[in-house]
Amino acid sequence: MVKFIEMSSRRTLAVGLLLFLTGFTALAEPVAENSDTIIAVAELPKTSDWMDSWQLQTRDGKEGLMLTGDKRSARVLASVKGEIPTEGRVFLRITYFNHENMKPFTAGICNWGSYNTRPFSPNGQKNTWQTVEAPFWAIDLMANLEGDGKKIRTSVSDINNCDLIISKIEIIKPARERILKEFREYVRKSTAEAFKIADSGKYPKAPYDFKESNFSPSSADKACGAAPFMRNYVQRIYPASSPSKEEKVLETSVRMTSGEYEPCQIGIKALKDFKECSARFIGKLPKGLEGEIRWVESVPLRFGTYNGSKEWQIQPNRLWPAEIFPTCEVKSGDAQAWFVTFNALDDIRSGKYPVSIGIFEGKEKILTFVINVEILPFRLPTVRELDYAWGFYKSTIYDKLEVIDQVEHGVNSASMWPMVLPKKDGRTTFEFWDKYFVMLNSLGMNHSFVLFMGAKRYGYTFGDDFKDGGVIEILKHINQCVSEGKYPKNFCVSIDEAVCNNDRFNDLKRLFSQVRENAPLLKRFGVSLNRHDWAKAHTGIIDVLSCNGSFNENSKWCAQERCKIFTYCTFTGRSMPGAARFNNGFNPWRYGASGTIGWGTDWLYENPYNDLDYSESDQSVYLPNWLGRPIATPAWEAYREGIDDRRYIEVYAGLVKEGKADGKLLDDLKAFLAEEKLSSEDRVGQSIFQATLGDDLKLVLARNRLIDGIIKAKK
């Protein structure tokens, strides 16, 4: 029997290293094994690449190895048997003996003790050989090659000292049909578990902060079983929402330029149950215009910006493409939304293009919406043409498909904690790092990069390498690669939030001293949270300050210090779309920021499709997709719109500089978009991870004022 389990991340300190462990859930039996492609195998005890102390054991007529010794952890080199994929998912399969006292163990595609391990839970009949699997990113293989690419590092740890016996370790590439089937079942089961926890009363339910409209269905609504519901995407459509008179319409419009993406939200208020509800384009889209329709799934999520919140709500969260879930169920009395995302290609002409979208129950059409897409008579600068860093705090390395999706959402920068150390067999090597940056550079994620080197007390650092010169060697190599254009020009090094602790801050000063002496092209990156006094503690030692509050004071201080200011805030799947857009576009611009680094993309706890299964909320702006590119959320689509706001600002600012437009509009917008929540104190107690507007529709009005101003100035 094969038990299939899924990956997410969970921060925990162990053996002096920060491990990213993943909670898994059993799924149904996979399809026949012959549908899998074998990438690498370690046959035990036949392999000579078993690196630690094990005893030969025979169970049920089959030989295996049982881990012994104090560590009860071992590294195994799996021999490469097939082509190594460079993107998507692969699976680590462990064959073990499920004896009576068997308990969970961990394994990974990595050296033992590194971040990239997963917990494996015993399953199936006792006193028999069983098989269990877990997904990993294919790029993990490239980071763990040895022997001229003929071996892949794997690891196994008997964390519960339960006499783990293993006979085989395999790395496989499952067939796409199998992954799709298992992923669907995994999501369904995980979602059901989330609703079960919500219904149990374990956590309190937060009240909704909106007022019910006086919804009254018309005779036409009753005849088709649903009322139309059009609401700007910056405001959510909850299952409990009802359309206002202004929202109960079948036609709307969007404004966009060629080369731009633009989302639109449509929906229905169901007056009866729908079992197979879907939305589809009617007819062909106009030449030069592409579009995608995804239905919005609402699930229990923790409420508010604090990730430790105990309250929850049913919130719109997942945007499901038809490839994975083509239809949805809608209960009578509930509202259901769809996100329509348009992509105007470079060669489309300016003008207005009506697009029809039908809402269907099975094959029967219920309603028809019309979205008038207006292509504007000017172009926006590309993200590459702007000197601004957009990126995320990232614990590990990016998969290629993930990078492609991020770049399409405007991301041009990246970061990493040193989980993938530039070492092999105890020696410093940059073989994988160099390949990784070639990939990032080729896809356009090459404006800035932040390497968080940690602090010795955390363990996930280069630690005592300060003594033997290891850090200096690393800094010198990065500096050389920056000078040759192989690594991003704005390559920053830091210790995250070092100012919070004297020991860490001393480590930071020590690191920055080494940078000045050995790697002058690197940027020294300080993090002050939202405290202005902590910003001033970095006087004279940084090139970039990253903060999530006290923006006005910190901006003025950075101007005096001649250093750049970056903002950072929470961008998660539960973020309000308006807040995600505001904190990525207009608000950083108001304070002269040079970059925005969001939190985050893979800070997941236990099951990523169940936000109530851990003491803290998952922190990722999108969700893992076993088939490739991430599953988007409304906040992820709004994040891109924040970047587009900045692109519109730059067009108008350029016209002001040319004397063709009035700069007063920009000053007016800065005042118009003042935050509702912001700390401006010299010292405050908690971080302000999301500045918010009182009315998110101000973002729409501000964009339209810029568009009208640009069109007027260009006449």
C-alpha cells in the first residue's frame, strides 16, 4: 500500500538548524506504479552509499537496514537512473517495515539535518513492508547532486527512536494524471477537515464587518434561480454577501493598456442550489486579448493580519482554474464569485472590446455578463524599466514555474535564508548557486536579492565560518559575481531583525564590517520593523533600510543617511485584496520607497489547505499546486495591481517632468490615499504589517484619475 502525503512548511528549531517540516495527510490509493518515471534509486543494503551506522535486518523474508548509533540519522546517495527534471514536482518514496512500534520518521532530498525534510507517517497493515511518498520541488534535485551528477543526496532520520528499517529509497516523477487525481482528493479532504475544525467550536468565529444590503430578487432573478452580482475585486464577495442595487447588474467595464493584466470580479446570488456551476467565455475573445476565468472558493481562514489570531471567518481564498476544478457547488442563499483576468497583448489596438461571459449550471446557461474592455491609447513602462524592487521573503529556493508566475505578477527580486548552503562535502562551492542565479536572471527576477545570513543563536547560519574565513570566501565570490553581472546588481546581505537582540545586532555589525572590507559591491540591508528608534540604531552602517511602519520618519531619516528605504508587509492568502494592492503600490510610493519585500510565499504550517490545523495562520500569498504554477488568491491578483498602480504613476510623473501635466494631481493623490492605520511614533510595541485605507475603492478612483490625467496630457 502506498500512502500519499503533501508538503507544506513549518518552522521549528532542531539540532541547531532551522528545519522546514511539513504536515501530511493520507490520500486514496494512487494509480498503477508503472505510470511513474524513476529518476533515482538507492537499493538497500545493496548500495555502498549508505553513510552511517546501520544493522542488516531481515523482516518478512526481505532484507533492510536499521539505523543505529546516537544520531539515528543517515545520508543515502541515490543513483540517477533517468533524466533529472528541472521544474515541477517529484516524489520521494520510502519502502520501510511497518512493525508494531513504528512511529513517524523524517526523510528528504538533502543532507540530513537540513531544512528540506518531511515527516513520514506509518500506514497500512502491521508487520509488513509498506511504501510512503511525499512531494518535493524538482529543483531540490539540482541542489543536491554529487558525483558529477550521478548521485542525489537523500536523508532519513529515526526521530522517534523506533528502530526504523528501510529497504529502498526512490525518487520518482509521477504521471500528470496521477498528480491531478491525488491533488484534487487532497484538497477536498483538507478543506473538509478545515470546516470540521471550524464547526467544532475550537476557535471563535469572527463577525463580518459588512452590512447586509436590502436585497430583493426580481421576477427575472427568480426565473433563472440567481441574481447577477458585480463588485470590484478590491472588495470581497463572501458567501453571505448580497448585491446592492448598483451591484445587481450584468454589465461593467475595465480599463487597461496593452501589455497589462487586469482582473474583474463577477458573481451570482443563488436562489436555488446549483451542483455544477461554472463560468465560460461566450464566443472567441477579440484578437490580442487573452482571458482566464477562475471560480473563488471560500474556506475557513483566520481573521485579521495577526498570524496568531484565534478567530476565523469563511473568506474568499482560492482561485481555481478549470483544469483542476471546472465547476463548483453553490447553495441557495449563498453568493458565488469568479475572477476574470484579462491579458492585453502588445499588439492589440486601443479601443473598446465587449466580452460576454456566461454562468452555467451544467450545460444550461443561467446568466450572461458583458465586460467592456477598454484598451487605452498609451503604454506603461515595463517592470524591468523601473528601478524598484518587488519581491518576497523566501525561506528556500524557487521552482522555475513559481518564478515564471511571480514575474508575470510583476515580481523582479528575490530573497533567501541560507538553507541551501554553498557547501558540498564540507567544502564551499557555488555550483548550484551560480546555476540558480542563471535561472533567475533568464526569467527576469534579477533586480535585487537579499540573503539573510541569520545569527549564530539560530543555527541556520554560516556560524563559526567567521573564524575560518568561510563567510569571507562566500562574500568575495558573491562580490565577484555581481561585478561580472552574474548576480543581481543590488545584492544585499543581512541578519533579519537583528536590531531586536544585542547579540544578533553585534553579529550584524561584524558581518557589515566584512562586507565593507571584502565585498564592497554588496549592499548592507538593515531591518527595523516599524520602530523609528530601531532605524536610527543603524546609523552609518547600512545602504538599505527595510521597515513596516514609521514610514514618514524613516523616509526622512533615510534621505539624511543617503540610504534607500524598502517597505515590507504581510501579503498572504487571507489579506484583503485592497490592502495587498495598497501596500504594494500607492503607499510605498507616498514615502519614496525603492522596494517592497512581502511576507511571504512559503511560510506554511502543517497543511497549506487547512488554515485552522496549527496555532498560527499560514503566511503565503498563493498556495502550492502539485501540477506546477501556484494557485492564486484574490490578494495575489491584487498584488500585481499595486505594481501596475506604480507603473501608471511613473507615466504621469514623466509627463509632469516634461511640463505636459500638472504635478498637483500627484500631491492630491498622496493626501487622498492617507492610511487609516499607521504608526508614526518614535517607538511602538508591535509591527504594522498592513497599512489600510478606510475605503479600498479609493484605489480605483485614484487609478482612474491618473488615466484621465495621462490621456488629457497626451492630447
